[in-house]
Amino acid sequence: MNVWTETPRLDGVRVLLVEGAPQVREVVADVLGQCGAHVTVVDTAVAGLAVLKQERPDALVSSLSMPDKDGYWLIREVRKLPPDQGGDVPAVAFTGLTTAEDRLATLRAGFQYHVPKPVALSRLAGVVALLTLKKSEAGEHRATMTLSPGG
């Protein structure tokens, strides 16, 4: 099991956070911002899709349970887009749906990671760092993290 020895840095990483619960949205945006990320927050999947097309973030963090359209709808719509319109954005399902079936469903839908709520927000920041490191392997690395030895 990996243990963080320090909080991951997300300097310059652009994160789109799609979360229907105002308090959760505020806390998550604050924590990611403290890690150095530029966080854009929206409260619906429809708004998330529109912002993603405009801003083309480095990572998408989305709740699954939202009124009207849910996170599954969002990721399916995102994955239909060509890469130059954000269709290949790395994505995290940040959700209270925590069964093995839920985790599998999120991966099948197009998310790279399933992070259950509640979670230590440093873990969510670490997942965002991993996603953006993977995406930028050929380019500039902005996210950084330190793992403990043997982790």
C-alpha cells in the first residue's frame, strides 16, 4: 500500500470538478487549489460537458450521482468527443457508490479511476497527479508527488 510522505503538487494543472453537492464541491476545490491546481467547478453534468469543450482541462473529477444527467452520462458524452475537443481527458469518478460492481461500471464507462467518498482528499489529489503525469509523459510534467520508499 502506498503512503504519501507529502501532499502532491498540482501546480498549473487545470481540473474540472463536476459535483452537485455545494459543500463537497467547495471543500474539494479548496483542497485541489491548495495543491496548486486551477479548479473550475460546475454543479451539473451538462454544464461540465460545456466547460470541458471550452476549457479542455488536464483532468476531470466528476461525481456520479447528480440531478438530471449523471456522471455516467457525462463520461459517455466526453468519450464521444475527438481528442482535440477533450475526448481523451483523464477522468476520476468521485462517488459514494462503492461496491465492486460500481467500480467496474465506472471503469467500463470511461473513467480511469474510481475514488469512493468519503476519502482523504490528499488521495484524490494524488490520483489527479497520477492522471496528469500519465497524460503528459511526452510533454511537460506539472504534477509532482512523492511516495514513501517501498510504496
